[in-house]
Amino acid sequence: MQIGSMERLRAIARRVMRERGFETDFPSAALEQLRTIREGARTEQLTDLRELLWCSIDNDDSKDLDQLSVVVPGEHPRALLAIADVDATVGRGTPIDAHAEYNTTSVYTVAQIFPMLPVELSTGITSLNPRVDRVALIIDLTLGDDGTVMSSTISRALVRNHAQLAYGSVAAWLAGQAPPAALAAVPGLDANLRLQAHLAEQLRARRHAQGALTLATPEARAVFEGQRLADLEPDAPNAAKELIEDLMIAGNGAVARFLAERGFPVLRRVLRSPERWARIVELARVAGASLPAQPDARALNEFLMRRRAADPEHFADLSLSVVKLLGRGEYVLQQPGEAVEGHFGLAVSDYAHSTAPNRRFPDLITQRLVKAALRGVPAPYGEAQLGRLAAHCTAQEDGAAKVERSVAKSAAALLLTGRIGEPFDAIVTGAAAKGTWVRIANPTTEGRLIRGFEGVRVGDRVRVELTGLDVERGFIDFARLRA
């Protein structure tokens, strides 16, 4: 592998960002605004929740901390989520907000992160950093012992992050290893975090009973040795990631209901009933199972859970096939009193992204709607504007995913240089008129099947040979090997 692969991948990432219609740098007006922003004194009276055992759990290298969590024990325990009040610093219609509205998301490539907000904000003033006081939106969930959300409230309060934790070390601790130093340093946090994990498990069990899908689709994580790309490794799910995911799903549902109950529009996150259900039925049939002719999330999840128990080694492959066939989520405007389709994969009808306002613009929109509802003033966005933003955020999210995949494939092409002609075991991840795609495991990547694709379908296992590479374009070509 050539020295300087980091720089090469960064150049590729910037080019692909521009090709997909993203701004790679902040406009001069946004930078000028940034120079005027200071962390001002707080004059408003807020509930003081700083003494609660708040902590953050995120990726090892995450610095833009959007949410904290804590549990208040009791007969009906309360799970509290603190969400960074980004709107308090990033005013609507300002140059920084305009850039965020245009890109709509932070883009995470293997070589470079393109943040939605300047890092001076997203990792500084608007981040829930440890040992500093921050204003946050509080989602307060009262939970039953069967994973039900009995009631919920939303308010603003002053909070303090007592421990910045990472998924890997928390998952290892939950599995019985020594606690990370930041956890051990806060008396009582260990017990609170175990209670969080228990409540999250109850929430998850209830969702799965209702049909939420059990899936395992690890993403590729780049491993660098200095400036040299060394590997692409699967970044697998773990118990700490599930803990945060389950709490945030519950919180996002509470936010959607809060707005709807107050007659506000909601920027819903939906995953429609899959149009390619017949192929999912066929996947199950090949595995010796039967699914209903019409989409049924509960039946699909029962099948997935049986397959995970029967064949854990290949469950990620099956999960990937199902994810491809389910399609992508989208943002949809829901007007007061209007019915909108729910989220098929999560088995929830009320869902709005709200817990990551430092890195997703839909969450910042929702935050502004919530704050308006709390103040008792009209929604800050009109119907036509929200409809346009829903479509734009969906398109940009899809574009960001394509950027991330393209740069990851350029990284994989770098790793595969010199391996033309080698055979690989693969799974078919896409089969349509525009092309057939397969995924290999070492390194974890997808490529196009340019020969021998006749008759293959998503989920099929095939033996392929690497036939061509283009690092700059992120092209990896395979040909099917016949038995």
C-alpha cells in the first residue's frame, strides 16, 4: 500500500462530495458569523438537572455529542434524554444555518468528516461535552415494567455530562470486563448505567414483539497506520450501541407525539411497507421458512430471529439482503390530523428524528418546532417550506450515503490493488437493470458483477473473481466463477 493513501482518499472524498452536490467547505459568510459567536451568559430561569448522573455514549472518536442519558429510579422509572440545544446558538436563516440546510447532514467518509456545523460549534459550544454546563431539551419518559412508555414530557433544563463514554468499552464492561476509567470515576454511575441497559432491553423487547426487525449490518471502518490505509474492518453492533439506539427510538417517538398532540406539523421519519416483499418471501422460502404473501413485519422478525439462532455466522449476510430489499427511509411532512405511514423496520407509527441536531438538519428543524410549541407560538416553518425541506433532506441523506459508499469503495480498491484474479466468496446485494452488486468480506466492500450475473438475485451466494479496479472512481469489478 502506497504511503499517503490518507491524502489521496481525502482528495477523492472532496471530489465525490462536489459531484453529489454538497458543499465541502463553509462559505465565507458562515465563517464570518462563526467569528462573532461566543458562549454567552444564561439569563433565563431553567430547571437545574446538573446533579443527575448524566453520561454520553458514542463512538471512540466522536466529539460532537448530541445526547446524554440518565435514569431516575422508582416504581415507574424515568429515562431522561438530554438533547443539545443547537438552535440556541445557530439562529434560523443565518449563514451557518443556510449551509446546514443545504447539506442537511454531516458526511462521514473513511478519510474525512464533512461536518454540518463548524467544529467550533458541533464539538464545542453546541456539544454536550464533559464537565461543562449546557442547556438542553429534556425528553422525560416514564416507563412500565413491560417496556411501555406510560407518559412523556419535554422541557428545557441545565445539564452537565459527568462521563464521556465509548461504545466499545461500555459494551465490554456490560459483558463483564473492567469498567472504563471515566465510568469508574463517577460514584453511582455504574448502577445507573446498568439500569439504563435494563430499561433499554425492555423497550427493545416490546418493539420486537410488535414486529421491529432484528438485523445485523456492520459497516466498514477504516484502519489507518499513520497516513497509510491498513484495513477495512466491520464495525459490528454491540450492547452499548443498542442501549443508546433503544432509548433514542423511544425519545424520537415521544417528540413526534408531543408535536402532533399540540397541533404542530411533524417532519416524520418513515420506512414504507416494502415493495419488494415477494423477494423477501423467496429468501425465507430458500431458508426453509414461510412468510405471508403481504408485508408483515412481525412475521419477518420471527423468521430473522430463528435464522440468527440457527446460523449466526451468516446472519449479517441475510440482514444485508433484507435491508437492501426493504428500501430506504425518507422524511415526510405530517400536517395536524393527517395520517402518515409509520416506520416498517422499527415497528413504530410515531417517529421523528430529533436526537442529533449537531449532525442532522431534520433534527434541528424538529427542535425548533418543539421549542415553538413549548413557548406557545406558531410553528417557525410554513407548510410549503416544510414539504420542500422534507424532500431535500431525503435527497441529501441519500446523496451522503452514496458519497460514503463511494469513498469506502475507493479505500477498498486501494487495499485490493495487486489482487486482480483472486477468488472471493460473495453475496449478491443488488440485482436490477442498472447492475448487479456483490459484497465480499476481506476487505468488507461491494463491487459490481460484470460477468455471470444472469439469473442471480439478492441474497444469493456466489464465488467471484476480482477482474478490475479504479481507485479514483471507486469501481471494483468481479466476474462470477462457475462451479
